[in-house]
Amino acid sequence: MLNEMSKDKGKSISQIVLKWAIQQGLSVLPKSTNPAHMKENLELLGWKLSEEEMGKIDGMNRNQRFLDVRVYLEKTFGYLSLI
């Protein structure tokens, strides 16, 4: 489904997902050192996902976090005592 939206809009899947998050009112902090990706991240202005497209992406919800802090702490610091 994301592939289809990407082709229809002429945007990357990353752009579709970032735009969905922004339209949800979420803060996004895309990280890249690749100039092409940084340019792509800046091209999120001037277009929107339709309500129907937003609904389709919403329907993909699996009640999972994008970042599980516990996993990050354990991998980064080797312990979970901050939680």
C-alpha cells in the first residue's frame, strides 16, 4: 500500500511515512548525513496526504512503538536502571 501511495504521489515511502506523522501532529526528527536524503526530508512541505490515505496508514497500526526505550538503553548502555 505504501508503495502504491509513493508511486501515485511521486514521493518516497520515507516521505509518505514522515508526512503521515507530521499530519498526525507528531514531532519527527529524521536523521541523515546523506545530502540526497536531507533534501528529500525538506521536500515534505507543499503537499498533503488525503484523509483516505491517512486512514489507510492508520489501519496499519499494530500498537507497537517506533522506539522501545528499554531496547535502546540496553543496547547503548548495557543496562536498564534508568527505567
